[in-house]
Amino acid sequence: MNEVTAKSQPAASYAKKAWQSDVIVDLIKHYGFPYIALNPGASYRGLHDSLVNYGGNDPPLLLCQHEKIAVQIAHGYAKATGQPMVAIVHDVVGMLHATMGIYYAYLDRCPVFVIGATGPMDESRRRPFIDWIHTANVNGEQLRHYVKWDYQPASIEGVPDSFARAYAAMMTEPQGPIYMCYDAWLQERPLERDVALPKPSHSKVSVPMAADSMALDQVAERLLAAKYPVLLAEYVARSPSGFDNLVALADTVGTAVFDVHARLNFPNRHPLNLSCHKEIFRDADLIVALDTRDWEKSTHYIDRTERRVLPYYPSDCEMIEIGFGEINLSKWSMDYTRMPACSLRVLGDTLTAIPKLTQLCHERLTRDRRLAARVAERAKAVAAKHDALFAAWSEQAKQDWDGVPITLPRLASELWSVIKDEDWVLTANTLQDWAYKLWDFDKPYRHPGQALGTGTQIGLSLGVALAHRGNGRLVVDIQPDGDLLFDAGALWTAAKNKIPLLVVMYNNRAYYNDWEHQLHIAQQRGTPVERAYIAQDIAGPNADFAGMARSMGWYAEGPIEKPADIAPALRRAIAQVKAGTPALVDTVLRPR
């Protein structure tokens, strides 16, 4: 077979002459990246020209106001679709801007193909001062602890092989970002000879890791023998089939499910869903953790003042885990959390392990009618707890219904009343779980996963909205005020790139999570609690989020302080989003 080479010409090209940076464009097209998010920089000017002219701006370049936002858009897109984007960052300084975005993509197990640049490494080609301070002795050293792989090829012949390896590493579970760094002078040299590229028939990613069948048979036996088991799920629904697979397993074994919500792993209105209520673990005699790393937060009482965690489950409760275990541990970040005491650890991808476990359980239940009847009774008891929880939350939501500032459940209720008949998507924040407690998350795409740290949400939300652009879905971001102030330039990026999105401000005029910590410390130490607001409140002046959004091409209303005004404003904003204009409604809320 003839090899595909870098001399082949892409469709809709505006340049015929081949430069070495054109090879990178061919690879980007070969791997099917849909978009490239970037903030421009001279260190990759050769690649930029190749993308625009030789590549015909296909995939399209999305201009961002900060490298972190570029990475976060790619992160959000990957969460929503499972597919990676490219984010390009400029030499040392752009890479340093991007580090927090890359770190959170690593923590959230999202594939992002980060391309950087450096040099020229040839000192004779460097401009005075600027090229020297923008060049490092291996850029990737700054990122190595929180990317799956990094590389800086020394010749154009090394580019295709390293690109292929980077893609495979990024997409192999557990997924994560990679960093490829290209010498500026390498990009800008003429392409003097053909460079072999991967063939279309070549496999790009390894098949999923299968769990040991004998170990899964032991899990099936213990799961069916348990009196009150709980399935704990964090990253099961990385792919949409994971959502359905978990439903099938829970239905088969009649078992309670607690969703950690790194992804939407299980429909919240399913009768076996007991999420958002840790008390359900008090009677558990078996916890099966499915692709779960953050197992402790969901199962423990957290004393924030004394920094203690105490388990809700009994001391004789057994724990089993199925997932990637200690694969991909960082030698720097402690995101691996505390190691659970498990009676059985099964290494394997839940994408294949859960259907196999379901099959094994189904076969046992088919052979044993008495066991099947007991499982059915177990399911009824879980369903009764589920119904009681949702009934209690419905009543709790009505408390102080007309209060000012607006309560979180009132905003959640008003927003739900307006969007429930739409084909909607919620990007991240859930109003302290009130969306989970009051809405109906019935499909895996409804929610790509819970919010991450401050300074992450607006960028991620743009990525989620980009993923759903053009499919008729209404994408909603419940946007914390402090988070938006970190990255206000993202609003311009949305308007510039025509990304329709409804932003509903979670405006409590405070960094309240940290304020609450100061309240705990003041109470513990006997210092004045009334001084806890210092360097915590976002007031005096109050940020004009609506005015800021309008200045960047958005439709915007607010601040809205009366509960009765929420729904009409939301309806007007949704009409604008459907017409293609991003819209923001600023609602002023109480902290909790």
C-alpha cells in the first residue's frame, strides 16, 4: 500500500508550498479533531499560518482571551462528547497561563491535546531577549506531573510517531491531557522531503481493559448475597453506554445507587437512586465502588472545623472496587485520595466490566428463584427510600419561598419550570445539589458532571455549549459570580465564536465557600464572626454582570432580586439563545 505523506494536499487549501508545520496540520486532520482553541503567539506562527492557509482553517480556530480558557473549552467539549479538541498555547508564558486548565483536565480525566511551542532551540536563530525568555530547557518539565505524556521532537521525522503516541496515550483509559511542544524553527523550515504519516487503517487507540472474569464472578456472588449493598459510581458514564450499563446492573440486582457525579452516571429519578443523601450508607453491608476515586467524600461525615472525616457505613461493611486502581498515579498531585480498605480490587474498565457483571448476576438469579424474590424485595425497599427523599426535598424547597435574597431551591424550581419542556443540558454547577433534587436528569447528556474549582466553570461551560451547538439543545450554565470574575473574557469568546449559551448567575456576592471556612475558624477560636466577611465579599462595588455581558455582545438582564421576576427574564433570555445569541440573567441569591 502507498504511504500517506506530508506532500498530499488537503481540501480547501489556500497555499501549495509545503512547510514542515504542514505535517502537523495533516496529523490534526488525520485524527479528526473538530476545533482548535487558542490565544495567538509568535512561537507557533509557522503552525498558525499552516492551519489557516494550507489547512484552510479546517478544523476551525477559536480565538480565546486566555490560554486557560482555551484548554477549558477543550476540557468541556471532551466531557460532553468524549472526543478531544486541540488547544494551542504560546511558548513558556502561554503554557504557564494554561497550567491550571491542564491540571483540572488531568484531575477530571478528560482528553485534551495541548500543542505548545518553544525556541528556536538553535541559538543562532533567536531574536534578542524575547526568544530567550520564551524558551525553556524542555517546556514539558512544568507539566510532566499532570499530563499523561509530553514530548518535544527534534526533527520533522519525529513528529508523526510522537503525535500518534500522544494521541493513544491521551485516549487510553484513564484518559487525560498530553502536551506536544514544537520548536519554532522546526515549524518554519521548508519541507524538503516526504514524511510518512499514519495510514487510515492504523489503529489509533487500544481496546478497553477487560476485568478478570473469575474476580467478577466473586463480585456477583457477594453483591447478590448482601443484605443492603450500594453501588458507588464516579466515572462510569465517561461514555453514554456507561449510563445505560449502570441502569441495567442496578435493575438486575435491585441495588441502591449513589452517584458521585463526576459524570451523570445514573438517572436521578430512577427508583434505585439514593444520591445526595449520605445517611443511606448507615445500613450498608457492601459498597461496590465503580470507577470511583473520590469514594470518601460521599460516604463520610466531614467535620470542617476539626478536619476530621467519619464513616457513615458500619465498621463491618465490606468494600469492593472495580476500576483502574493505581494506574496513572501522579508522583506530585495527591488526587489519588485515601486508599480504601477493600476485600477485593478488580482492575479493569467498567465499560466492559459492568455488562459482564450484570450477565453473571442475571444467570445466578435465573437459576435461583428464591434469590430473585429476595432481590425484588430489596429493590422495593430502596424505591421506598427514594420516594421519601424526593418528597422531603420537594417540601424543603418551599421554605422561605418568597424570601429575599432568593433561595437556591427557588431559583432551581423557577429555572426547571422554564426549561423542563426543552431538550436541555446543564453544564456544571447544580446549586448545592438542588438541581439533582428537583429536576429530572433522564439522559446521559443532560449533565457532563459536577462543577470543579473556582476559575474553571465558564470555560468548561463554553466547551459543553460548543459540543451541543447546532443540535437544538438549550445549554444552561448556573454560573458562580466569583468564578466568572476570574475569566470574564470568556464572554467575548462565546460571542465571537457564536456559541449559544444561557448563563444564569449564582450571584451571592461572595466567595462564600471560603467565607464559610472563616466562620468556622472564628467560631472555634472565639474571634468576631462579623469580621469573617473581610476579603471574602464581592460587594462595594457590586459587579454589573449584565452590563459586562452586554458590552461583549450578549443579551443580558439583571440584577434580579425578586423571585417572581426570575421566570419572565429567563423566558426572554431563552428566546435570544434560540436565535443564536448567548444570554445572561443575573440573579442575586443567598449563599446557601
